[in-house]
Amino acid sequence: MKKIPLTKTLVLLLFVMLMTVAVPVYAKPKTETGTMQTMTLATGEGEKVALWREGKIIWDEAMDVEPNTYYEGLGALPWIELEGATWITYNYEAYAPSDNSWYIYEKTFDIPGRVVSASMIITADNAYMLHVNGRLVGKDGNLFQPITGEGPLNWQTPETYDLTKALREGSNTVVVYVRNYGMPDGTWQRNPTGLVFNSIITYIG
């Protein structure tokens, strides 16, 4: 048997090693199956709302209310209407609208696929902070001190937020902190609090 010189053996071995390193490994592209689906998330489905009072959170069933119920005959502008959503409020028999108050809305829901796009239109009386999956997405109104004089009517001008990056496939949680400012001798008819929003979510599922 003819012997291969050592130098040629080393060259051949080096060539094989270089070829092994140089040849790229191509991963198979991930194929996504499913069809484009749309789901909505809106107030007015019997949720629970919490009243934050003296360091305590008190949960109660949310009340669905018509936009014009509270302000009818009081000379004030009514709450606006959002298609597909209903204004909700805390049980008016359990809170004193003469006090400055915080209310907490929380809802957990599932998205059965990869989120393609999502948006929410929202407003509240008097002000709010919107959190999605622990992330502050937006806020509107004067949150930390009562409005003096002619304050802005925030509930007449809803805001729209892009939730595409905030939402994810699987479990999601929306939390809205709503601020309502008291008025002397306030009653639930004269000084209500309320929240309304509607979200449209498109996903591949």
C-alpha cells in the first residue's frame, strides 16, 4: 500500500476542516399556519370594578349605565357613546361622590394567536391611566389633584392607543385606574364616575 506523505495528510485534514466551517447551515424557515382573526374587548360585559378607599381595595360588580342617565336635567354634557361598548361604573350605593376617589378596572383575557394589530379607544370621567400587561400605555386628564374652575371635559374627547406591542399571544391583563373628583354634597346623579372603551385585536390563529 502506498503511503501518503504526512504533509499531504495534514493538508487534506485542514481542507476538510475548512470546508466544514465554511459551509453554512440553513435553518428551515418557520411556516406560520392559520387565518387572520379579529376579536373585540369592550366594557359592558358584567366586569368587576374596585373602589380604592383609605388604603383598601373593595371589589364590586360593575354597573352598566346609559350615557345620558346621570347628567339628564343637570345642565351638564352627557357622556359620549362608543359603538360596541357600554359605560360602566362602581355601585353608586357603595361610594360617596362627595369624596375624591380612585377606581380600578381589571380584566384578564386570552388571545389565541400571534397579535398582528390592536388598538383601543377609551375615555373616563374624570381621568384615567391605562396599563396593559404591566406597562403604562396612556393616560388622560388631571389624575392627582382636583380640577379647579372650568376643567376640561375629558370624557368628551376619547383617545386611541396602539396596543400591538403591548399585547401578546396567550394571557393578557388590562388595568385602568379611574380618578373621580368629589364635589360638595355630591350624589351619584350629580357627580358620577364612569369608564368606557372598545378594543379591536387582529391575530393569526
